[in-house]
Amino acid sequence: MNIEEMLKVAISEARTGLEEGGIPIGAALFSDDGTLLGKGHNRRVQDDDPAIHAETDAFRNAGRQTDYRKTVMVTTLSPCWYCSGLVRQFGIGTVIIGENETFKGGEDWLKENGVKVIVADNSECKQLLNQFIEKHPEIWNEDIGVPCECSNDEN
Amino acid sequence: MNIEEMLKVAISEARTGLEEGGIPIGAALFSDDGTLLGKGHNRRVQDDDPAIHAETDAFRNAGRQTDYRKTVMVTTLSPCWYCSGLVRQFGIGTVIIGENETFKGGEDWLKENGVKVIVADNSECKQLLNQFIEKHPEIWNEDIGVPCECSNDEN
């Protein structure tokens, strides 16, 4: 599987999230031979669960693994500190990022710590999330930990 | 509530985890007036869920919040990078750590980024986890992302 094919899986997850009324961010974890280990999407709204970001959902759905060094995390959005911490703690080797314009988390920190990071700069990822943020800035702020009184300052 | 009382809640969660056959690490999230918002424990073994560390379980069980700046995360063990990332992303103001001898995660990084960190150096926390690690080094390694071929090198 190439980068585009892997990213398609994450984008499909983001679209599923949107259809469910949730934040359209998707992710998938692959092994180095391209086998899909797990995929998922942000579930804050659907499950009222603030702990499930796209990356943590994909990680959870991949089940218990004993070695993540050769795995690849593909996500539609630059991973926040929470999800960057997940990547670092479990030694996920590669992160493919759909876009990092709407939000940029810990991707530079991951690079500094030996993680291979690839940014696809995908317009579909940007469009999906930006349309959601425009309609629901308060949910987006909640999802990245920006206190609600700042909502009006967000785009 | 003082530090000791808050830590007792986290230790009680760790003990519940142990009784369930899981890794004995517990956590709780409090508001600044001492109200318990959520508590939880590591669920890797019980739920076969690698994404649920004690801190993420407590965070989840606290439900959707819009401002974490005045909250206090109490955990029996120094938070790993995953859980440290959670604290940083959501702006949790204070972290109280039962012990950081058995494992030390991102607590210094959190301090550098403005989080108040208090280490209680609690012997009960150490004893609970060390007894578990002695019996199940492979589960412990899995939980912190240490590949399984290294299991024999762990204490």
C-alpha cells in the first residue's frame, strides 16, 4: 500500500465520523507490509468520550501488540500532544499526516525523537475538518483543550 | 481534599485493577475544590484495550469538560508519554504522582510546560506495581511499549 491508499482509509474513517455527527478526523494503524491492524475515528460527540481521538481509536482497534516499531500510523490531521505521546510511548515508527495546516501538534517533537513523519498536505482532509470547525467551533475547541471562553477567537 | 486523600482514591483504583487481574495503576481527576470528576485504572488486561491507561480512564470517566486548567490529575505512577501528552494537550493544571521510581515518563517535560507536578513518593504505590511486574514482566513491557524480546532484561 502506498501513502495515498493508506490515507484513503483514514479519510474514509473521518467521513464515517462526520456522518455520525462527530468530528471528522480519522486514522489507521498499519504494519510495515501494509496490513491494516486497526482503524478508527474521533468519538467525542458520538460516545461522549473525550479520550477517543482518531489515533487512539485506531490504536485501540488494533488490539494488544507487543512491538510497534515497524507500524505506521496514518491520520488525517497532525497528531495533538495526546496522540503524539501515544506514538512516542509505544514506539510507532512512522506517522503519515493528511494535513497540518488546520492544527499542528507534536509532529516536530516526534521527528526529534526518531519517528519518521510524512505530511501529505491533502486538501480533502483540510476541507472536511474546516467545514466542521466553521459550523461547530465550540466542539473543536473542546477537542483540543481550548477553554470555551476562547471559542469566539477561533476560526 | 489533601494530597494523601486524593492519592487514596487512585490507590483504591489500582487495587481494583489488581483484583480484576490487571496492571495495578490507578488515577483520578479532581476539580480544584476537591470534587471527584472521574476515576479509573489501567484496563489493558481486563478489556484487552491497550489505549486505556489509568489516566486516560479517569479522564474518560470525567466526561466531556471544557476547561481543565484548574483540574488535578492524581495517578499512582509517573505518567508515560501518552498520558503526559494527554495532560499537556488538555491543559490539566496539576499532576500528583504516587511514585516515579518504578517508571518515569514525561513529568519533567510537563513541568517545563507549566504543569504543577507533585511527587508523593508513596511506598504503597511502589509495592503494588513492583509485585505485579515481578510476576508479569511481559504485560508490563507491553503496557509501556517495550518490545517483547527485551522482556528478560526487565526487573
